Amino acid sequence: MSLHPVLAAVTQRIRERSQPTRSAYLARIDAAAARDRGADRMGCANVAHAFAGIPSNDKLRIVAERAPNIGIVNAYNDMLSAHAPYASYPDIIKDEARRHGATAQVAGGVPAMCDGVTQGTPGMELSLFSRDTIALSTAVSLSHDVFDAALLLGICDKIVPGLLIGALHFGHLPTVFVPGGPMPSGLSNSAKAKVREQAAQGLVGREELLEAESQAYHTQGTCTFYGTANSNQMLMEAMGLHVPGSAFIQPQDGLREQLTREAVRSVLGIVKARRFAPIGRIVDERCIVNAMAALLATGGSTNHLIHWVAVARSAGLVIDWDDFDKLSDVVPLLARVYPNGTADVNQFQDAGGPGYVIRELLDAGLMHEDVLTVREGGLREYTRIPAKQDGKLSWADTGTSGDDTILRPASAPFSQTGGLKLLTGNLGRSVIKVSAVPADRHVIEAPARIFDSQDALHAAFKAGELERDVVCVVRWQGPRANGMPELHKLTPPLAVLQGKGFKVALVTDGRMSGASGKVPAAIHVSPEAASGGPLAKLRDGDIVRVDGVKGTLQALVDAQEWAARETLKMPAAQADANGHGIGRELFAGMRHNALAAEEGACTWL
């Protein structure tokens, strides 16, 4: 199948737009790759320090036998259910490396916070910036510069983007990402959402709500909804940075260890064959477009409209929301996974999972097949599903959809478009995810109610002040204002209002969780209010139109009045409160330096 012309055009625009920065990036990684290996290049004292703590046999392999040395960057902690399994992975990796005449060292650990724990709390204001902190920690881990390859262990929301950003600054290294898989299904996501809405109305108490939440989040593995963490895993498959089909194999499955060992074999395969496939060469403009197509085809997390801009910049590539918007017009929606449907990721995997989606997109000309991956067989390898046969790994063709209420072919999709829409107008540039929003809610026009915090919206809801058609505007939530927290705690009350028949929408310069969906939300509004953006001009009662069909975000205010209206500044007391407590003082520099959401909210450019 020939490449779809829109996909080809978007890729070419990215290539042309990025030519100066991409050329400079490739020159740097080629120069790094051309150096002698670390143990040969460094002074004796440097080498002795680097390998003082490892077994003598491993020292011999690295220094005398010049064996490949793999750096492990591990996001393990047992606060995150998804990352708890990583406790045992380094020993498995070291064992497998030795079996193949190589060595491995834990180069470093990176922090990993759980947005599910910090939702609605001040800790969430560190969440977005944890991505760049993870990128910095990855760079520190690899800065010892004695590694021939790297394995990156991470799954959840900011962790994979952070690891990827950091790794791309060591773009000369062959690199494989090692996932851990989702937890087994517990309480369904739909049932969990219903209890949350009941709690928001006071119909159930804390005991019932905690019981429901504990049934949903009950053991090791990622959460089972298709939020940012599991969208990360889909994108890693589409970019060819995983062992094929490894994204959604549960931690408790015996196949999991075999896939981890295969990650070692895969990265060593690049090194030993001297196949020039370092991560900086794999992640090119075609690879980024493949990730964007996979995100759109599966109704993935809106957080990636920020994260993948930053990832692309790390590889010298420049993308923006126009690119996502143009692709969304032609990439069909192939998957219905909560919050974009009722199925969870385990059911998605059983129906065919990433392999099915990638095959359908490739066959429809909606992904680039001529790309490098960590596997010699290329992206077609990622259309197959792993299994264990006679004690060994094998892969089988995906076949037809195992459940056409969850996965459909590109010839008969759930929707002809990807469900993400760029919104523009006198309120700035924003994005809306309409794939999970009822069709009769794609356009909302109503009076605005302005809030300076999510707590203020909750208070108004509890006081019964929002029982009407309303566009709730929550400002001062951008990267520079308070670190751009997710506002997922707003979903239950807004869903209750929508369920009562009111026309309701959210407009904010903050983020929404990857698990948010059925309430129309114009998010990531740029420029943000704290940078003088137009949300700071809005007043209570202004009529706001959120149009997910035409792609507009407009305050229906007379143009002369709008131009003359004062742009408010964030209240000084609020700005001061945003900067203190739960470690927020330490992130003042990041808030000050953060770029706009459409520029990836990067703090390092």
C-alpha cells in the first residue's frame, strides 16, 4: 500500500522544518558513535572507578575481552504498582547479558511519581516537571559514558517521555525500552467512574468509594484504563523501541521474563552485528509520525500532545499541534478502550492489541514501514503477538480482530477521523479530544464561569451554583503558573452536570488526565493566562463557544471591547502559594523557564 498523501505531506513538512536542528543533532551523535569505546578511551583511574563495584569476571569481560557493557536506567519504586516489578529486572538482565558474553550495570535510577496518588493535591504541581527531572536523571545515569548500549525500565505517565528525552541526548547508543505490563482486570473502569460520580453527588460515602477504588487498583501492573501510561506503551511499539508485542503482557505472566531477556538479546544484536541503529537514528521524522498515527488511531492520551513535542525536540525535530490536527483528519479511530470505550487494556490486548493496530495502519498506508527499529526485521515484526512455545519465545500473526466492539479494521473503523481537534480563536490555541465525547456535545455555547483553581470549581459545584448550561474556565493552570497539573478531579462533577442534561464544557490552560473523556474539554490553552494569554481577559458571563466540529475556541465578545479589555494578572497570593510546600520551591526555575504547552512545556531549551 502506498503512503497516504497527507501522512507523506506532514512528514515532509516536519523534515523541512527540522532540517537545521536535525542535521546538527545527527552530526553530534555520529561523532559520539565514532569514538573508541569507554573502557578504551578513558584514563585508568576513570576505568577503575567505573568497574570497582562489579564482579571480577565482569571486569575481565569489559576491560580485557572488550565485551559490550549495557547501562540499565531503572525507574523502579514500589509506590507505583506498574514499576514495582522492576525490582527483579536488573538481575535478570545481568544474567542474560552474561549468557551472551556481555555485562550490564545499573547506571542509575530515576524518580517516578504516580499521578493517581497526587491527583487534586499540591504534589500534582510537580508532575509535569518530573518528566524533565527524569530526563536529567537519565542523562546523569548515562554520563559515566562507559556503555555500549542501554536498557530503559519505565512505563508510566511522565517516566517514558522523560527516559526517552534523556536517552535521545545519548542518541549514539543502541537502546531498548523494557515494559512491565498491566495489572489483571479488577473493577471495571465504567463501574469505577459511576461510583466517583455518586460520591461527587454525596450518594455514597468515603468507605464505599475507597472500596471501589481498591478493587480497581489492586495489584502490580499499570492501571487498566487507556490513559497516558498505556498510551506510552502503544507508542513505544509503534516507534519500534520495544521487543515486539511486549507492551501489554501482565507482570504475573511467565512470558514477561522471557520478553525481558529478549530485550537484552535485541540490544546486543545491534551492538554485535554493528548494525547502526542507535536510538537517535531510529527516532526520525517518520518514527515520530508513526507514533502520532498510533496515538490517534487508538484514542490515546492528550498528554502526548505535549510530551511528544518535547521528545521530537530532543531528536532535533520540530512538530506542533497542526501536525496532529492534519493527521487526525485522515487517521481513523480503530480502538475503543476506556475512556474511549468500555474495554480495558487487557481486553484490548486479547482482541489483537498494538499488533493489530500497527498492521492495519501499515496496510492502509497510514504508517511508515521503511523505518529503523531495534529489531532487524523492521516494523512488520510489531504486527505479531508473542507467545511461549516449547519453552521459547515465538510470535504469531495477529489475525482478525478478536472483538470488533474493541478493535476494527481500517476499512470499517469506529470513526473516519482520530478524534483530536485543534481549536483556534480569540482565546488562543487549544486541543480537544472528541473521540470519547457524545456527538451532541461536540459544540457547546454557554456563559462562562471563571475559576482561579480547581478547588473553587468544586466548591461552586457543591453549593449548587453550576446547575445550568455553563462553560467552566479554570485558569492559572499552565506550566509557568503552577506546573500545569492534571485536573482529572474535575471530571466527576462535570460529568454529573452533563448527566443532568446541562450543556457543560471545560476550558483551561491546564491538562486533563489521559483517563478523562466524555465531558468536552478545551485544554492546554496557549498562551497560558500567566503569560498574558487571553484566558486572563475572560469575565464571568461572557458567552464562550467550544466548537469541536469547526475547530474554534471563541469568546463571543465584541471585537472592540475584547481588544480594549484589561488582561488580569495572577493574584499575588495565589502565585506565592503555588511556589511553596511539597517541594515546590525547588521547581521555581522550571516554572520560570517552561515553554508553552505547544512547545512541549520544555524547561531545558
